[in-house]
Amino acid sequence: MSAEIALTPAVLIWCSCRRNGRISVFFYDGPISQGVAFERLLDNGQRFADRLNSGFSDARQWPQLVHIATDGESYGHHHRFGEMALSYALHHIETNKLAQLTNYGEFLERHPADHLAEIVNNSSWSCVHGVERWRTNCGCNSGGHAGWNQEWRAPLRAALDWLRDELAPF
């Protein structure tokens, strides 16, 4: 089993693109990323290293890449000494040869994407209203702020669309 870890937002998938042919897409490990952000995984570097390594499976016969997507503020600002837990985890993984630390470019060079994924247009992981949530006040909210709304979204979307259209010719 090839074990590699990249600590940023990857599977061996490629997507067809209208203009440029194709791009490689990496899907991050959501549960481990959630553990960093909301489950105090950065309280202990050993526990962090163990959790990263838990993303690998001996049952898989293909190259594996375990990686997470987190906010950089997690490592010190949101979680005091989080940068130390990260440093410990990476050092532990590397010195014990539990996995090879890598990045997307190196991983793709050695293991080119060999599956095709289809992108579902106008979809969103975070709201049942799909990308409509970025066009209008879809009404979703956590209930934490009385009177809160998303009326700002339509003007922002219009401004971004206008900017895209103005810059596209260049």
C-alpha cells in the first residue's frame, strides 16, 4: 500500500472541462477535517497523527492520499498550540515512516487521475437550495440571529458576474 499525506484540499479523479480539456480533482477527508475544526483534534499531536493515519485502508489496492482541508487559523488562533500538534503529527508520521509526506503535483505525477467524475451543475454541499443561495435570500439560517437575512447576496452575485464578464475578454 502506498501511503501519502498532503495537508490541503484530492482522489484520482478528473473532470471534463469545456475549454481546457480536463482538470484533476482532489476530494479531502471531511471527517478528519471536521475533527480539526470542531472536535479538538489539535489538542494532542499523537491523536492527530493517529487520526490522519486512520484514513488509510489495507483493503484498498490503489494508491491512497489522505488529506484535509482546514482554516489556517485553526493552527494557533482557534486552537492554542495547534501548530505544535501539526508539527508533532508530521514529524511522528515521517520519522516512523507511517506515510510519505507529499503534495498534489508530486502525487499526480506518480499516480495520474484515472476515473471520471461528473459535476452536477447548480449544486451546493451546504444548502438544499443549491447555488441559488448565492443568487437570492434563500431563507436558510441557523436561528442564532433574529432578523438576519441574506439580501446582500443578489447584489454581490450581480457584481461578481459583471466583473467576470468585463474581464473575460482579457
